[in-house]
Amino acid sequence: MKKIMALVLAALMLLGCCSFAAAEELPEGYPEIIEGLDFGGQTVYIYDWWSSDDVDHSTRQADPDEETQLLYDYRDWLEATYNVKIVNCAWDKGGWQESPQELANMANDGKADDLCLIVIDPNFAGGPLANGLIEEWTIDLTGPQWLSSVSDLMTKDGKVYGVFAGDQEPREEIFFNKKVLEDAGIDYNEIYDLAASGEWTWAKFEEYMEKVQQDKDNDGINDIWALTGNGDRLFRGCVYGNGAVLFDMDENGKLVIAADSDACLKGIAQRQEWDRFMPQKADFAPDGEWNWFEGFWKQGTTAFFVGQNYEGFGDESCLMRSCDFEWGCVPFPKGPDADDYYYAAVNNVVVIPANCYDAETVTKLEQIYALYTYPTPGVDQDTAWIGDKYTFADDKAVDITFATLRDPKRAVGNKTYLLGDENTVLGSTLMWNLGSGTPAEIIEGAREIWQFRCDVFNGDKTADDLNNYIEEQQRLAEEAAAAAAEEAAEEAPAENP
């Protein structure tokens, strides 16, 4: 009996040791192991559209810093635990514009060469969503790693079809030249204080622009301009910064026009009004590149620049780092209808091609992407985003502006992308047509083509219907132009003999 009890105790001790060892195998901060998730040594590809063809993002640095080594350690554990190799690289089937069509080919053929997730540009997310080319995501997406602006954009009939895990990339901001402001008697710290207190508004911004813009020699040409930058970004800042959107879903899940809201019309009107503070390409660079305003800004004679976050906080080649003057930046100011600082989100979308995998495999791909993008254990997520920003930007640009705008609640899902890229949907109908009338008149003029596009997304019309409509409108426009030219020729006075 004693021998039997000794054997039982030994067995219990062994089991206890095994349990302790199993618990020790999961390092601190690592996600709980998903039982049964095993890829059998297969490779899962995360295909993006921007990398060079031969780049594998899993390639290791020779001398990584501490945080990078923690990431490597976590991914080694991930691949060993789930018997998988994960490769993030370019998709040799397509780039920025080609990827959506190749995704469609894959889904329509019902065949995938690899286990893969595909990253597509948001400009092209609407077609795959509307046409059933991507799988629904069924795992829990409530955690902080998931960007709500993307899942909101990619929700149809209450189901999510595309996601993105990672930090929210801030967008429209107002950069400023500290010296130009100081020369005009403005303490730039006042602007930071307004931004921090939530009082940085359209009215305050205009007050500063009025004060700084000057024609010093009275020759009719401003020597100091208030504002420069991309006009389309100014447009987005005014509309989304007033808490408005251009398109939205109604209570029936249909995509509808929202640009006729009072908040949106005010945003468009403000964009028109602030044009007077900006130098025009026709006057300063009629034959220049589209981004001529970047060189204009670098001359150091403009107070403010409307741009995107990456132009100040990107790599060493970004615009603000190439300036030879000190700069700062604040959020785009709040409009009168906004309760916070908002901007239109521009985030890539991760999708799984439809019809290529069984339900179990789809779930496994979702799970491994969630694990792959899990916040690196051991890295303080509250400060990891700072990186080296203090070395090239002033403290307040980091502590106030970047810290404020990186909060996902300020990123608004831009449902214009469900209809196509912004230039196609909004270019000639709105953003490049701001001189053609009041905001209400411009929206009314664009309504028919926008509604046609919404009808295609909603399944009430086909893409062929849209193409036929566009061709018919072009034909009518050409006939009208020809008739007008003929009428002008008939009315022109005859030349003297």
C-alpha cells in the first residue's frame, strides 16, 4: 500500500511539475495559446502593395534595439507555437491599383496559390466589399489593436469584411513657421495652448491668418502668405474638421449622400473662403508639378501649411525635416459643428479573398493575423509610438498634436472610398470645382452621378449601367461644347477686308 501511495504521490508531483513547466512556457504578456491552431509547417503570406518585389518584412536587422529584439522574440515564439512561417512582402500579382483586380480574379476563380491575407489601398476597398469578393471576419475585433475607422468602413449589412491592426495614422494637420509668426508678433505657444485646451477653432485660425498675411511693398502681391499646401487636404480638413462626412450608411444599410448636411455645406464654404489666404499655382507655378507648394513653403515666407502627419513625422526625407527653419504643428482647427478634432482616416485594409478557403482555414488566417499584429509583449504601448520624434520635432508637437490625433476616436471612416478613389468620385464634381457656385449648388450639380455610384454599390444598378451613364454624359457635354463654339463663331464680327 505504501508503495502504491508513493507511486501516486510521485505521479502527482510529476503532473504538478509538468503543469508548472507548461505555465512557464508562456512568457509574461504573451497572448493565451489558441488550442488546436496548427498550420502544419505551412507559410502564411501577408501581401502588401508598396514593398519591393524581393522584400520580406520578416528579414531581421543585424543589430536590433531592445524593442525590436522583443518583437523578434515574440514572432519566433509565434511561429514555433503554431507551426507556421509568416512572410509579409509585396504581392507579385499587383501593386497599388492592380491588387483589387487580382483579388477579384482570385475570388472569381475560387483558387489561391497560397495561404494569404491581402492588404489593399482604401481607395479600392468598395468594389470587393460590394461584390462579395472578400470573406467576413468573425473573430473578436473589440480589442485596442483594431482600428475602428477601418472596420466601420468595411461593414456591410452588419458584418465586417476588412480590418487593420496597428496604430492610427493621424492625417490633416496645420504646420507653422515659428519665425514668420514671431515676426508678425504672434507667440506660437498661444496656438499650442489653444490646441491643448480644445479652443483651436476656425475663428482663431482665421484671426492669425488675417494678422500674418502682408503685402509689405504695396505692389499688389503678398510678400508673406498666410497658408499654403494641398487644396484637397484643406478641403478634407474643413469638411471632416466640422464633424461632417460626404457619404454615410442609412438605417437600412444603404450608402447615401450626406454632403448636403448643414455641417458639410459649412465646411465647403470655409474651404472656398480660405482660398484667399493661399497663393495659386496659376500665379506662381503654372508649368510646375502638382506639389509646387512644397517648394513655396520651403522658401520660409508662409506662416501655415496644411498637410498630413507624415509630412512632419515621416522618414528623414519628409518635407518638414528638409526645411531650414523651425516649425511646429497643431491639429486642423475645429469647425463650429464639431465637438473635437477630427480628420478623414486613410488606412490600408486587410482582407481575405472569398471562395478560396474553407471556413476553418478562414478563421485560422484571421487568428494568425491577430496574433501577428498583437502589441509586442514587453514594450510599453503608451510610449512606443514616440520613437525618435523628440529629436526632430518640438516637445509640444509630439505631446499635444501627435498624442491627440493618434487617438482612433478622432479618425472618421471615409466612406467616399466605397465609391472609388477620391479623385474619381470627388475631383471634377467637387474638390476641383469649388469656384462654380455656392456649396449647395455644387452638391446639387454632383448629385446625379454620386447617386448613380451609390446605386451601384448598393446593388441597385450595375457597373455597366454606370459606364454607359458616364459615356452618355460625356457625349452630351461634347455636343454642348461644339454647339457653343459654333454659336460663338456665327456671332463673331467679320474681319475687315
